[in-house]
Amino acid sequence: MDRKKMAAATAAVVTYIKTQEEAGCLASGQDPSQGAAPLPAPGFNHWGMAGRSDHMQGRTMMQMRVFK
């Protein structure tokens, strides 16, 4: 891809993201110049972690050719 096209695409994406953040701040009643409020830390998802661990273990076993 041409450098000018890549720069234009990157600038468009950054502008879009910034516009969406400002719109979100205005909708929540905050001043967009102060930045977004920090999000609360998400809780630990035990089921999600167990599922991911199971998938990783299965993939490792496939790579080690345990299953034929």
C-alpha cells in the first residue's frame, strides 16, 4: 500500500475514534477536554479463563501430535 494512502487511512481511523470518544463524553455529561473517566476494573471471569485454558491445552496436544 502506498505511504500516502496508509497515512490517510490511519489519520481517518484516529479521527473517527477521537470523535466517538468526544461524543461519548458529551453524552455522559463530561467535558471532553478533560479526557475520559477511568473505567472500573472488570471482575475475574472464571468460566472464561477455564474455557480458554482448555482450548490452549487442546491446541498444545494437537501440536504435540497426541491425537492422530
